[in-house]
Amino acid sequence: MPERPDYAALTRGQIAILDRLNAGEVGLPLVERIVHLAQEVLGADGAGFVEYAADHGRVVAASGACVRAVGRRVAGNPLPLSALNEIFATQVAGGDIHRVLGARSEGGSLHVYLPGTSDKSQEEVLELLAGYLGHIYANQPRDPDQTRRQESRDLWLAVTSHELRTPVTVIKGYADTLANHWESLGEQGRQEAVRVIGARSGELARLVDRLLSATSDDGEVGGGTAGPFDLPETLRNAVEELPADLRRRIVMGNLPAELPKAYGERESIATILTELATNAEKNSPADSPIELCAGADGETLRFRVSDRGIGIRPEHVERAFERYWQAEADDRRRHPGAGLGLYLVRRLVERQQGWVSLRPREGGGTTAEVRLARA
């Protein structure tokens, strides 16, 4: 561990940050720059920033050993620094909460994971950098009630458009397969297609009933039934019901036969996987594989959907989950949409006390990771 903070790097970083603030720059790229600066100046193994909302926090930027925490939602109001420090400690192999130092700012808190214990000079530097983050949030008016109502309306729109679309897409895909390949499918293939259409039609009917019964007058949408379930088996079943062209691209070589039970809404996994796989399909070459893997650690189970497509810019990994947000239009975007798919995925996952994140994939492409609690 450095004997003291790197004040030369701090000075250079301060000048760059002040120039960008004076130019009116705000938003996630500047937050990420300050997070990286905190890691560099303090010689930390990793750093991260938690953004506060009305009743929870979310890790919106991280670097180094803490990057796996990006996207994690933290419930509670107020949010104690000790609990937030623990979030970052658990992302580091053999992590120790005593090596995480946190400092509050307007709108959030900045944290670093140190190679050793902290001292006063490190605390002062972290508080200084947290103050810069406060400038980004200080002049952003917030109306929690209005935000909640808007999110409820948007979630209703997202759920109705996407959860209903998932079985409809599968039904249409298998119906087209029957219509275009009746003879080549053979009797067994035709029976399987009819079985999937029947199963998805029943799911569609149940989904309509659930949406109608779960939606209150103010637009709040309730969740499904939570409980323990077999994640690998659920993922395999969800893959089997994807449209044929997409299903052929899924590679499940790293999907274990067994894992500890996950806890959550089993019925939502098909929707989540369909959205993530469809997103990968839209943004990668037609013949390239889409890899699906799963695993577990001490506290969570995870599954990942990875492609070898156009990739995602680091500054877009959080914005991709915003309502209606879409990347810049260019020749690579062959399938423009409404910008609700990943927003829906995040809401469905967080409803189960899990979290989802995106990151650029080494060698090109994008990896989406969903983490759920162990039963």
C-alpha cells in the first residue's frame, strides 16, 4: 500500500474534473472518471459509487476489484455506510469489510477497497472526491412521489408490452415453423411444435389474468410467487421455448447439471432470458454463438448471456437500463426497439432482490449477468 495518497495524480485529476464541471458536464461518464481517480490516487484495489434514490441505493459506477458490484441495488432508507461498505467487500475474493473506506456525498457515497487499513490522509482525499460527486447531484431536483408514479406507469407499459410479447413471439415462431417446414419437421417435430404452442398459449392466458389482477388503480404491478427453484433446469426449459433461429445460436457448454437452489420467481426467468438473448441476437452477427452459463458463490447464483457482437461502451452500461434509452442509431442497429427490454429485465430481477449488470466482453461483445439469492 502507498505510504500516502498520490497527490500529484490528485492534482492532475482535480484540474481535469474542474474543467469538465465548469464546462457543464454531468452524468455517468464524469462519475466514472472520479471513481477511477479515487482508485488511482489512493492506490486502492477497487472503487465504486452508490447513487441514492428515495428508498434505496444502486451501484452505478465501479472500477478494479469492485466492478462486479455495478448494477447492484441496495434496499433501505437511510443507507448506513457500513452496509454499503459490505456490498463492496463481498465483491472481492476474500474481501474484508475493514478494508473498505466510504464517504458520503450529495446524492450518494464513494467507496474504495484498500490493500490495507486506512489513515486520516486517505479519508480526507476520499471526502474531497466525494465532494466533487456532490456537485454533479446538488442541482438535480427530485420529486420522489412523482418519480415513483412515473416508474409505476412505465413498468405497467413495460410489463404489458414485453411479458405479453414473450409468449406471443414464441407462438408465432413455432407457428411459422409449422407453416414453412411442415414436411421436413416430421411427425415428432410437429408434435413438439404443437406442444410448445399449447404451453405458451396457456402461459399467455395466465399472464393476462395475473396482470389484470395484480394491477391496482395507481398502476402498481405486483410480482409472481417467489420460492426456491432449480436455475439450470429453468434456463434449459426457457431455451427450449425460444424461437428456433435464436435457440440454435445458444451455446450451453458451461451450464452445470446441478447448482444450489435459487430463490425468486421461477416464471420470470423465461422472460428475462428471452429479453437478454434477443438483445444479444440484435447486436451480433447472425451466425455467431450466444453463450449461456451459470454458477454460484457463497451468497448468490448467477447466469450470464454473452455475445460476440458490436459490444457496449463503458459509459453506456448503466444507461442501457434506463426507460426508453437506446444507443445511437447507426448501420449496426438492425433492430431498433422501444428501449424497454433491459429496463424490464432490471425491474423483474430487482423485484426478486437480485441485480443485473452489463459489461463489455474481453475480445469484443457484451456480457449480461443476472444474480439471484440462494434459497
